Amino acid sequence: MRNVVFLCFFFYSFFGFAQISKKPNNKKQGFDSSKAVETNKVNISSNNKNSSLNSGESTNTKQDSIAPIDWYEIISYNNQITHVDTTLTVQKFYKLNFLGRDLFGLQSASNDGQFYNVLDHALEQNNLNPSFGFKAKQINFYQIDEVDYYKMPTPFTELTYRSVVKQGQNLNSLFTTNFNERLNVFVGYRALRSLGAYINELNSNGNFKIGSSYNTKKENYFLRMNLVVQDVMNQENGGITDIDLFESSEAPYNNRERLNVYFRNANSKLKGTRLFLDHKYKFNNSIDNEIWLKHQLVYDYQSNVFSQTDISTVDSNIRYFGNAYSNSISDKVRFKNFYNRLSLAYNSSTLGELAFNADVSSFDYYYNSIVVKQNSELVPASLKYDLITLGGSYGFQREKFNFNAEARQSISNISTSELKAQIDYHINIDYRLKANFQYLSKIPEMTQQLFQSSYVNYNWVNNFSNEKIQTIAATFENPYVNLSGNFQLINDKIYFSNNSTEFDSYGNALQQLITPKQYNKAIGYFNIKAQREFTFGKFGLDNTLLFQQVTQDENILNVPSFVTRNTFYYSDHLFQKAMFLQTGIVFKYHTKYFGNEYNPLIGDFFVQDSRKIGGFPTFDFFVNAKIKTARVFISLEHFNASVTGRNYFATPTRPFTDMRLRFGLVWDFFW
């Protein structure tokens, strides 16, 4: 089904594509015809940092016309506007992965579509409302703020392909068009199927999104909406059991399928459907003093299933997850969240915008069973409650200065609160300062409060206190080095940990008997990150360095103290500037630390302090090329794997990827 959908997108885009397009009816489309650029082709051979579609150059012809590249707008959830960009840069190379984002600060597993161990704690998102849980799997979902909106003078299609580990493919397609200047629709599908190098490691993910944005001609009503349907299916092997054989460089264990794993018949599947609606209406006709009524609605349904046909492991004397009520496992849990926000806002051209907000959330987290534990403790079938919060926000914007603040406090039986403020100051064209503060008292995740399983040890119901998190962060952009810092003070942190007390010679627990716990002491976290790209003629050096420090009495929040990525590359035009080529080497490294371990039953990481991982370098060689609006990526990942030692792990029992050849393609179509 996924391949059929992709082929439909591909052929639909292919037959509609034209670099020589018919002249658009600017009046009908609602675009200012005075801005049109008359040309019979787009200049796409250049690859300067600003744009490879050089709309500034025009050639008057009697044939066709195409809109400038800066008319193709991408609008984020927070109304930040960027433009379609077909340039080839190392930053684009960093984003060529299943998530489509720069993975600095995340440690990937051996197979695509699995999980990412967090190296940079500042990447953790903290929200007022409780989430479903299964956080390690949620990263493969489109979140609300990851769905963009568009404004296009002509239809636009982007197709992305990337090879995976052994059998399968990673495909991502997007089509968007404006019926007129005020109405846009988009549809996209992201699919992944990757067999993996180890036994029982197949991953199959699908993310479908469709949406629209609209505003009236008088701009007194704005609407954005989208529907997202997605699923993440993982075969779960629990990690490898033979660490010594993995680290051995001798055959036959270079064939990773010969290594034993904990489970050969375990699977998990996370599914979700989310409807999002955001619209606002202006009551009056004034431009200087506007009164808006805003409404936002989110309906989110998710379910997670963990199944095993047989709980036995390679070592029949050990039950890796402990004893079970039955020999086969089929654990399913569901979650519904219905959220509404109603806002009344006054917007003054001189004073800014002041808004009063009311939020109502209804949570329903449930199983189809009740568990009575051996001590007669009852684990209920569901957890239901409503959360009502009241608050206000204020925003002030000028040409170089932007300030936003918001406060929320619950008035229901469950206590939550949030206070946040952000300043964004463009000192001049080269210098920009951003700073933000957040205080958050958040409800624990659903899986931390209540959990049921056919495994005896994985049944609990808890009444934890709220986590309290205070965050101060700042970013300073300048021509010399981009600096960012983050400081957090965390109280009453909730985390998962292992109750097993038996370990092997490597420090890995012989069993995973995981339960949530609450740490009643304070944790202090600090990081500073620096990024700078140097160019020397046709050569370039891009550097990103991260330093972190944690103050705590126990090993609860564990991160490497130092993370770095350094890319040395060469760029040049070839074949009379018909091709732009970029080739180089990427070096990545992070220091050793007590890396969190992954547990497939809860779909999340748990804390461990018995084995350190990390301390291994990785080198990737790449050759990337751009021809018109197509970008081709070829890389040899971790080519030093057999030279620097086979001690590379993403978690204590799950290896990082071996040396692997990758191929990728990104192709933009302008109709």
C-alpha cells in the first residue's frame, strides 16, 4: 500500500513537472503580476549559500514564466516563514535521514527507524500536558509543531529517497499547491522499511499527512488544519547477548545475523491518528486595534501493542523481563486526548498583543483488563481525568525586537502550572540574541502513572508528584561563532530504572525488571554549544562542539561531557557549471558515559550506571552532487569501524551501525 501511494505521487509529480512552465494567470492566482520574472528556465547551476534558484537574473522571452524562488513559502507551526531551498550544503547533508532533521546530539541505533539515544539533554521537550509515553518510539511520529504549511505560486513537489540497512527503502513525498493566493492544500507520505543487520530487527514505519490553510480576502479569518495518520512497527530483539563475539574482529561474527539476541519473536507497534484545527476571527475592521477570537482543537488517538508468541530466550534459565502470567504476550494500551483552547486577544500596533486563554483537555488512557497483584494490590483498567487551565499571554514585536510571555495555571483537581518568556533581538544584520525562560510543573507520563502487562513485574499504579523544571536558555548568533547555552534545575524527576541486581562481566543486567521511580533531590544541568563554519576558497570546515555538566548525588541524568562533529569538505562547479560537487569527511565523537538502555516493553529508555559506552570515533566519507533541482548524496558511513575497534554501542546492549554505503536523492519539482 505504501509503495502504491508513493508511485501515485511520483507519476503525478513527474508528468506535471516542467522547468519550462506555462505562464501563470497572476490575476487568478492572486499574486502580484508586477513581481513576475519572465524566463524560459530557472538558473539552477549556481550554488551560493543564499539560493541556487537565482531569481535575481531574468531573461525576457515570449515563451513562459516562472515565479521567483522566494515566493515558495514554508510556514511553520509558529508562523516562521522560510522558502524552498534547492542549494547543496553540508547542513542539507546532515538532514538526509528518516527524521529529516540534523541529528547532532542524538545517537542512532544500528537500524533506521528504531530509536535515538539522547546525547544532548537540552533537546528534551517538556510540555505541560501529560503524553502517552513510549517516548523512544514517539520520535518517529510527526508532532504538531513538525507539520508545516505552505504558500505556493505554482504546484510544488519534493521527493526524497534514501537507502537503508539491507532490504527496504526510505521514501518521503510532498505535494502542495495553492488554488488561489488564500487557499493552500498539501499532502505528504513518509515510508520506511529496513530489514536491519541483526536477527529480528525489521522496522516498518508510515507517516501520512494532509492539510490546508486558508484566509479570507479581507484577512479577518484564518484557518489551518491537518490530519496525520501514522504507525511505527518494530521487531524487538532486546539487544545482543554476545558482547564478546561482537567485539571480535574474526569471522563468522562479522555476519551480524550469527549473533544471538534476547528475542526472536517479539514485536511492537505504535499507531496514531491526530486531527488539528487552528483558526481565528477578527471582530472589528480596525488595523491599529484588532480584537481576535482564536480557537485551537486537537484530537489525538494512539495505541501501542507489544506481542510475543513465546517468552523464552536464548538462555532458557533466564526470563529477561521476569516471570509472566502466560507463555505468549499481547499487551495493548490505548490513549485519547481531546484538547481545546479558546483565546480572546487584543492586538494594538503600538502596545502589542494581549490574550486571555482557557484550555480544556480530556485524557483517557485505558486497557481492557484489571490486574490483581500477588500482594492484592489492584492495577485498574484506566486512567481518566480532565485538565482545565486558565492563563494569559503578551507579545510585542518591532522591526528588530520581539518579546513573548505566557502563563498558565490549572483550576481543576490536578495541579499544573507554566510560566515562559522569550526575547529575540536583532542587534544588526550580523548579530542576533535570543533568550528564553521556562518554569514548568508537569504531570507524569501515562506509562509512568499506570502500566499493565502479562509480565508480572510490569504492572504498577503510581501517584507521583509533578516534575518541576526551570530552564534558562540563550543563543548568540554572530559572524565569528554561534553560541548557545542551557541551564536547567530539575526537582522530583521521574525516570525508569532496573531493579535487577545481577550483572554479566560487561556490566549489563541479566534481567530487565523496569519500574518508574521519583528522585526527591535536585538535579542541575548545564551545557554550552558552539558552531562555526570556516571557508578557504573551495575548501570548508564545519564544526559543532557541545560541553555538558550535571550536578546530582546519584546517576539519574546521564550524558556525555563532550560531543563534537567536524566536517572537512571540498566544493566546486563541474562540467561548465552544470553540476555542483561537494565531497569530504565527517568526524563524530562523544566521551564515555552511562548511556541509557532501551526497553521495548515500555518503548522507552531507562537509567543504568553499571556500564559506560561511547568514547569511539566515527568517520563518514561523502560525495554529494547537485544537477538543476536534484541533489544526489552518496556516503560511506563509519568506514573506520574495523580499524578503531568494535566497541561502538548506541546503548549497552545495542550496537551502533557498522560500515555502510548509503545513497540518497532529493528532487524538487516546480510546475
